[in-house]
Amino acid sequence: MTPPLQITGASTFNSRPIAPDELRRSIPPSLPLHDVPPEAGDEIGPLTYEVIRHRIWAITEEMGDTLKRMSGSISVTEVNDFDFTICDEIGQEVQVGLYNTGLVASMDLAIYWTLLHRSESPGIEEGDMFLCNDPWVGGGLHQNDVAILAPVFHEGKLFAWTTAICHVDDLGGSAPGSFSPTATDVFSESLPTPPVKIVRGHRLQQDVVDLYLRRSRVPEMVGLDLRAKIGANNIARERLLALLDRYGADQVKAVMKRMMDDAERRLRGKLKALPDGTWSSVGYQEQSQLGDRGMHKIVLTMTKRDDHLTFDFTGTDPQTGMINCPYSGMRAGVMFALLPILAGDIPWAAGGLMRCFDIISEEGTINNATFPAAVAKAPVGPAWASSNLVADCLARMLDTDEEQRPRVQSVCAGTYDGCGLMGVDAEGRPFFGGFADSMASGYGAQVDADGVDTGGLFVIPMGRAPDVEMTEFTQPLLYLWRREEPDTGGPGRRRGGVSGSICAVPHGVGGPMLAMFTGASKAASMSPGLAGGYPGGTQLDIVVHESRAHEAMRAGEIPQSLDALAGTRQIVQAHDEVPVEPAAAIYLQWAGGGGYGDPLRREPASVAADLAAGKISATAAREVYGVVLDESSLEADQPATAARRAELIERRRAGAGSPDRKARTCGVQGTRALDDNIALLPAGSGEPERLCCRHCGELLGDRDGDHLSRLPRQVTGPEGAGPGAWPDASTYVDDEVVFRQVYCPGCFTALLTQVVPAGHPLSD
């Protein structure tokens, strides 16, 4: 008898973490699983454990090498926008790659879903692989992230899973690249595909391949990426089975379980040693779609209790436009930050690490969007923005512990400056490409070190900017320059890493191109500083129409600045579509890292060195850092610098409306540092916990979560943040954006520095 047709609703495709025991109970007996008792790992000798653990790690690295060698996509071969995992029989992640860590933050969710919904029909068998690009299921962060999930069987039992995932150039939708700034729902983007069997019994299913590639504008490239991911999984399967033959399935599985348990134990130990507390952070997405001029907030409250973290995103704005991500993106935002900040010295057995936190969120918000929201921007939009907030809270938590302070880091480049290009070349062949140069962004400053200049992206540890020559080789473009830009790193006692800029012109095109831009952090920086450090510089994208750059080059000159170009400048919005004629030029300047500590406390010699190296401008040296240089030696003039800094301190005092007053010092004996400027005076003798300035001992108030509101502060326009900040937010948004500083009432050290909407809450 034919079973009745069942139509599944959107909720069926919402994948969430599930307890291992519950998942096992839900898997039909027809799919036997290989497992070992929890205590089996304790019986493995230390030498055997390390040998097998490192072999599993090496297998994942070989997966990455295979994928890169087989793929012809710049996003893989040049940018490293891919990743891979080895998981246990129910999908818990045993080892993840070091490339785009956000991509693997949801691979376990996709496997959970596959086990729950594919075990009986069409079944999960030896030699199968499943394709998935449905971000609600967990296969990547948006539809362009396409994963291949491969079960590994041993002696008839499901032993493990391997996964390979990468960003692909185009999978259909209303606009090339599957991204449209006008999208209001997923139906204007690429079709999300829940797990479908694309390899059956080791044979590629050509009908499914045709169905998959038919949607793409560049099927040859997408097809090559597909085969590269299948090849990576095949290599992993062969190497895993060889490992089982040598050491035995039970022993290898015991090591896999212990890897996750060890990662969990080490992270819990680190958390347990940190002070309990609650930290909050609020960030924004500028413009929900083409034509919108709003700022849409993401709210995080992070609580640490004993050995566990809770990330509560309650209060985040409702989903809107095309700036959304589903649950997988929010979870990726947590992992983006948690892995390098808290687990930098712990093997990335993510299945164990993810046991140490939970996530609270309201569905239907911009970082937990429900179907059918537009989510093509998810990785570089709300997922990334959520990561910024997690990184900010984790850094402030670590800053309260003397031993962990060296791991403190301000937010690195808070977003990605994306520009996709489409058109025809001189031979009339269509092309789709764009720029990935903003992979070379500035890292956030640390307590004891400046941020790395154009060092990369925090969220893609092994990401890289493609060679200029490779971009020019694969696209009809010619670069006028690619260079670091002064003042893009957030000022501070430790300076944030600077970012860069590029300017390129069409070269060898058959007509106009269409440029599609996406990148917030233009009205207000998304790279906040810490402990009074300034935020990183804002992004700026410009199309110069009728630039006459080609005429200048024919005359023997290569324009090296925007001022050297003729034409009309069009400032690009956060999300924009701009026609680019053959005579135009495209300029991108992307975000830098946040600073740490008050810039008036930076060593004058370091400021002089930054100026000489082109990291900052003379304006920033004098107006932000308060450093005066000797005109002959170009070294810091110490007496003049001291006088200049005293003048800037008085300017702060006057701007905050705070007259001279008698100091209320509490001393610093017996206190515990909370960051560069603030110390905690323990409760005692009927007094609550109090805060005081580490520099002058001034009493700042009770530690009640509201002390900042009672301290002197100054509010001006964004220009107060120095030459790295865009001075007029009305170029992009209708909200009033301000520069805000909160000071110690004694020495007027900056305790908090922000460029935020006027209604932004004062955070602790």
C-alpha cells in the first residue's frame, strides 16, 4: 500500500542542537551505529592517544589540500573560504579545519538533520554522500555555502561522518552571485536545498548533479567545486579506514570521544578559573536593503557562571530586508570568536567545546531569522556582527583576570567589504567576479601589543587576500593601487591594526559592468575599542565615474590617489547596485581593528614611529594622541607633548562640563584590575564593591552596572573620533550618530570611547 503524501512545513527544516541520547533514540534500528562506552577513552595509553589524535588532525589537513588542488575557484584557491570536519557517528565534531571556522560551526546540525530525516528514506548507506546548502538545516551560513556530507561505514555500522564545504560563486537567484540588495525574502536568492543524496553507492548521481548545476550562471566552476568536495571526502574516508585497520575501530572511536571530552574539560577548567559575571554589548547593521536608511541592532548579554557560558541575544531587532541569518549563523558568530579567543591553546574538537555554552534567542530576529527570510548576506552581516559582540564580551571578561589578560583583544575588522562584479569581457564572454582584498584587514589591539596591520580576518584564521595578479588574470580589471591606509586602525595605548584600500579600473571589457556592494561599518565603525581605545576606522566605497584613468596611464602616469582622478565621485551605500562604465574607477577602503586603552597614554616614541611608517597621519598624532614632533629629528618632543596632552585633558574636562573638584581617592591597594583603567575594590565593612581609577586612585562609584552614567562624559559628532571616522553619518543613515567618551573624574583618562547611535546604551 502506498503511504499517504506528506507535505513538510518550514519548521521541519529548522535544525537545532539535540542531546546525543535523544538523537540516538530517534535513529531507526535499520541504521546501526558504531559506538564505545564513555570510559573507553580512559584506557588508551598517552602515546597511542597522541598518535591517533594527530593522525585524525592530519587527515583533515589532507582534506583541505585536496580541495584546494582540485578546485579552480578563487574563493577556495586564493581566499581559503572553505573548511572541513571529521565527526563521530552522530555528527559531533571531532576535528575541524583552521580555514573559515564559521562554515563548520553548523556541520553537526546538518548531520543531525540528515540522521533524523534521511535514515529511512532514502536511507544512509555505504558509499553515499549528501549535498546541502540549506542554512536553516545547518549546511553553511547562506545558500552559497554548499556542503557535502559523507557517512563512513565500517563492518556494516556507521562509524563517522566527514564534511567538506566551500563558498561557490553563483547558485541562481535574481542577481548574479545569488546576492541582491533588493531582496526581501529567500525566493529572490538561491534555492536552499536540504540534504539530498548526490552520491549513491560510490556513484555520482548525474540527475541530481544536473539539477544542482542547472541553477548556476557559472556551472563549470560550481561543478568543479562539487567534485573537489567529493574528492576531499573520499580521501578522508580512505585515510580513516586505513587508521581503523591499523588501530581497530573501537580504539579509534575511543580516541575521538576522548578528544571531545578533553577539549570540553580544558575549556571548562579555563572558564572555572575566571571570575563570574555578566557582560553586555550592542552592535548594528546599517541599512537592511537598498533604499533603507535605518540602523538595526543586535543585542548580547553574556553570562559566565562557574564553568559555563550563556549567550543571550534577547532584544535583537526583528528580521528585515536582506540582513538576516538563521540560527546557524548566530551559532557561527559564537564559534568565530570563541575558538581563537578561548580555545587558541586547545585542540579544536568543536563537539566538546560546544558543550560549554548555550544560546538564548528569539526566533524571527535578524540573527535567528525564520524561513523565508533573505539570508544571502548572513556570513558577512549578522553572523559576523554577532561575532563582534561575542568577541567584545569575551575580551572584557578576560581583562578581569591577570593571567588571561595577554589574550585580550579588541574587535578585529568588524565586517567585510564585499563588491561583486558582473559583465562581459572584450570577447563578449560573461564573467562574474569581484574583490576579496578586504581579507587583509587589521586585527584588534591587545593589552601588550598593537593589532597586526592588514593581518587577515579574525573569523577566517587562514584566510588570505588574493594576489593582485591573480585577480587581474581571472577578471577584466587593472589595479591602480593596493596599499595600507593611515588612521584606519583604532587609536589607543595600543593601536588597532590598520586596513587597506584598492582602486581598480575595468580593463578589457565589452561594455558596462554592474557592481554590487555590501558592507556596513560606514556610518559607524563595527570594530569597537576596549578600555577607552577608539574604534577602528569606518569603511568607504566610491565609484568614480569618467575617471580618465586610462588616459592618464597612456600618458605615462598611474594615478595614485582619488584626487588624481577626474570625474564624478559616487559614495556607495552599505548595500548598493552601481553601473560601472569602462571609464570608471572603483575604490574600496575597508575596516581596521579597534584600539586598546586611552591614546593619550600611548608612548610618544611609538606615535612618532607610526607617523614615520604611514600608519597614522600628522593630524591624528597631534589631535588624537597629543604628540608633538621635533621638526628636525622627527622624534617626539617630550616637553611639548606633555603640554599638548595636558591641553587635551583640559579640553575633555571642559567638554564634559566638569569643574575642578577635590579628589575622592580610594587607593589601589588590595584591588583587582578590571581593564587598563579600572580596578575593583572588594566589598567590606558594610561597603559594596566599588570601582576606582588605576591611574589616579579616584573613586568611580559602586559596581552596580550603572556607574558609567554617573561619570563625566562628552558627546560630539563622529569627527571627534579622529580622521579615521566618517564625519557625517547622514550620508548613509537617518539615525543621529555620535562620538562619546566617558572619563575618570580625577585624571580624565578615557574609560570608554564609542561611535554609536545617540540612543546607544552605556555598557559596562
